[in-house]
Amino acid sequence: MKFDMPPISLVRSVLEWMMFAVGMQRVFRKLNYKHPWHSWIPGLRYYAFGKTVELPLSGALCGALEVVLFFLSTFFSTAGERAQLAGALLTLVGIITLLVYSLRLDLRLISIFDLRKRWIILFLLFNGVAWLILGFKKKYQPQHTAEFMEEWEAGTEPAVTGTSIARRKTASASGISIDVRERMVKDFGKKRYLLKDIAMDIPNGSLVLLLGGSGAGKTTLVNALIGYEKADATILLNGEDVYKKYDEMKYRIGFVPQQNLIRGSDTVIRTVGDAAKMRLPRNVKGKERNQKVHEVLDLLGLYAGSEGLVSKKSGGQLRRISIAMELVMDPELFVLDEPDSGLDGVIAREIFAKLREIADTGKIVMVITHTPDRVIDLFDKVIVLAKDSGRVDRLAFYGNPEEAKAFFGRDSMEQIVLSVNRKEDGGEGLADQFIERYAELTREREGGEAA
């Protein structure tokens, strides 16, 4: 009986596949993956790889491509000549795509093991050998798995505190009434909480400081308040539901981003006038619109140089022009993200003094700033957001600045932020403690049930 020797290419492919599977299984064990045997199952092994290095979408895509490529090669091998050509083209596209996304996974693995980037050449040329070396060599151990896993689990489960914030029995009919039950997103199949348990009433005529460390949810809360990214929440502005009547309410809310989005080639008055045309409702007539433009320019001290080009204005004037472009719509809620960014103390003080004047006209002005202490005397209220130990943004305090200092036992707003920041970020790591204490305080005030 005669036996044909298998082609060398087939032997090489099987050997490469075996080295890849064995090496991956060993690496999975080093990464504490619960099912290292997944390395032997085509498709599933890439999905498992993606999960272990916190790139699940790339892993799932690579797994799907691996399975599809296998079926393509099986199906088109018995097809006609034209079908085989089409199959070859599809296979080439699939292989290139698989290569690109598998490289992302390999680079993340190299980072976790703290290897030099030139290891990627070994993965490209001798993939099975690279996995075997990484899996069997004891000197190669993961260095950053804790950080990756912590980031992957961030926000998936809020911290358990002794009590939850009490809901108000009756929302205020004036000002803004905020009741954010939660803001949640789905991230690669995981549910992540961004915000939870934020409830307060802010009266009209208030200048409000939104305080919190980097990543504490300030922008997320602002987006929820203005209706840009809706949460599981009830937001009432002077008795009207922002979410249910958004098409109407959007004309009653102004937002000034951190960056100046202004054309430098226009004059100041034309810039604000064009903003009025876009932002004001269509039923506002030209005469009324021009009157509003002039009132805003006068309030912000821009009227004298309103015929000059925007490009010729100073940094402080540019910020005031940005404010004017939103203020011209006469919003009831006015939110500004770092209006003093890049400005020195004197100019920043002028900006906040103008915001104080705007609030005094009966509006609610909410401000995010990273240098609050130099102007804290101008504020009526302080909202403090903090990440709990589950990395979910929660309400740690709402009240006036002096009450905030007493509540946290700190002398400045910056010290308050440090007290709730995580220790890994240079803070004191007391967020859970203050979140729970404030929740207890709300229960005492409301005399109601926790949420």
C-alpha cells in the first residue's frame, strides 16, 4: 500500500497552528484567564484574547474573520473557476483585515508584558514562536494587568454605600430641578454607569460652580442637563420638562464650550448678529433681534469695539464674544465650560464678574473651571461631583461655598477636589465617605425615603 507524504506547506501550517494554540494557552494562564483551553477553538480564541487585553471588539472581529476564512477556503475549493477567483479576492481582504486587527491585539499584549515594540516583528514573521516564548519563558510576566482590568471594570457596578440620596417629594416650579437617577451606556456588552443619584434644586439668579476632579463627570452631567445626551432623569427648567419639550426648551438653554468657535474675519457685531439669527426662534423679528444683540454687546462691554474684526481681539474679549453668541438668545440656563481657560487672573476676574451680572438678571449660570478659588466669592452655589470606589460619578455635595468648606473640612475648593480624588490621582480617596455623608444629609433634610 502506498502512502503519499503530506505537502510541506500543510505540515508547516499545522505546526504553526499547534504552536499558536499551545503558546496562547500558556499566556492565558499568565493573564489569569478562566478558560485557557479556549486557545484551541478557532474564532473563540481570538474573542478570549480580546477580552484578556481589554480589546473585546477587536477580538470578536478577529474571531469572526478566522471562522469566515475557514469556511471560505472550504466552500470555494470545490467551486468553479470564477467562484474560486471571487473567493480568493474575499479571502485576501479577510486576511488583511485579520492581520490589522490582530496586530492591535498583539501590540496591547506587548504593552501588558512591558516588552520592546520590536517584538511585533516576531509576531508578524513567526507568530507561533512568539506565543511559545511568551508563554513558556518564566522571565516574561504581565506587568500591567491590574490597571487594565480596573479600567475594564470601571463603572460597571456602583459602590455600595450605607444609604442613597433622598428624592424630593415635590420638584421646584422655578429655577432648575435636577433628578438624575442614572446615566448608563453599553460598552462592548457591558453596562457602565456614568452618573448616579444626582438630585437638587437650583434657584433662578444663581451663579453655580460645578466642581470635581478630572473625569468626575462634570461634562457628562452638563450634557444630561442641556439635553444633549439624555439620562434616566427628570430635568425641569422653570416647571417645563427639558426632555419632553426639547424642541422648545433648546432655545432656553445656552452652552459655551471651552474652545472659541468664532470666525476671525467677521466683525464682532456681525458675529453676534449671525449667532442671533441661528439661535433665536424664527418668530423673533429683525428689529427685536437687533435690539437683543445691542443689549448683549453693551452688557459684556463689547459695544464700543463691535465694528472691529474678531481676529484683532484679545483672549478675554474672545471669551466675551463667545459668551455673547449664546447669551443673545436670552437663555434661562446658561452653562459655560472653562470660560477662563488660558486667561490671567485679572481678565478671568472680569469674565466672572460679567457672569455674576448675568446671573443677577434672574438666570441660572453654571460654570466649570479648574481655578475656582480666585473667584469663589462670586458664586452662590457649589456642586461637587466625585467618583465612588466603583468609578461611578456621584453627587458628593450641593450648597453654598461656605457650607462646602464646612462639610468637607477644607479651606479651599481645590482642597475639596483633592479630598474626593482617588489616591492614584494624587487625592485623598475619601469620595465614598463624603458621598454617603451627603446622602444622609439629604435624608435628614427631606425626611423621605432613599432612592
